[in-house]
Amino acid sequence: MAKLSYKVSYYVFYVCIALILVVLGMFYGVGYSETNAAGLVEPANTPALMYLMYGMFAVCVAVTVIAAVLQFGAALKDNPKGAIKSLFGLILLVVLLIITYNIGSNVPVLLGGGAVYENATMLKVTDMFLYSTYALLVVAAIGTLLNLTGIFKQR
């Protein structure tokens, strides 16, 4: 089974590299011939590059979620108590997202050109992602420092 998964990931990796090279070649090689909504000139294949990145991100998220569910299912069969304990991190992440969403501001933002962005939900979601990223960065830094100092040694 490991050999099959290795072969599949091997070919998927090279297909992704080929797609990226083709789209980057189209993006950089064709030239600047498109005018966007702001009146600025942009490369002709900008949408192709953006759709490639959206697609790769969607596939990455889908594979991650599917793998996590399968791993949880396997752990639930082997060690139910340990599998339930593994949900603690997910619960903490959801709590962090709820707290940072409520902390976020919904004050309208003045954009370039004098336009005002007033979508309160998206403003709060943006703040939620920023604050959550900062909090997780601090947690990762503290965890790294604790690991380097050897305070919590594995036995």
C-alpha cells in the first residue's frame, strides 16, 4: 500500500509542477495586454494564474480534511479515548476563532479613491483571521522556546 501511495503522490507532484510551469509561462511570456477594472494594465493571463492558485488551495484543503477524518476514524477504532482527546486542539481552535471574531472591528474602511467598504461581516472575519494568526504565532514561538529549553522532555 505504501508503494501505491508513493507512486500516486509522485505523479501528482509532477502534474502540479507541470501545471504551474505552463501557467507561469503563460503569465510571464504573453505580455501585458489586458486592462483591469481599475484601468491598470496587467498580464494577459492573470485570471489563469489566480484560478490555478484557487484550485490548488481548494484541493489542499479538501485533501487535508479528508485525511484528518480518515486518521480520526482509524484512531477511533484503535484507541477511542486517545481519538477523543485529539479533538481538544480542534475545540481550542474553534474557541480561538469565536473569540477573535468577537474582538474584531466592523468599522467601515476608507479605501483608495475615496470608496468606503462597509461589509461588517467580512471586516470582522478579516480581523478574526489576523488576530488568530497572531495568537497562533505567539503559541508556536512559546512552544518552540519551551522545546528548545527542554522544560518539557518526552519520556
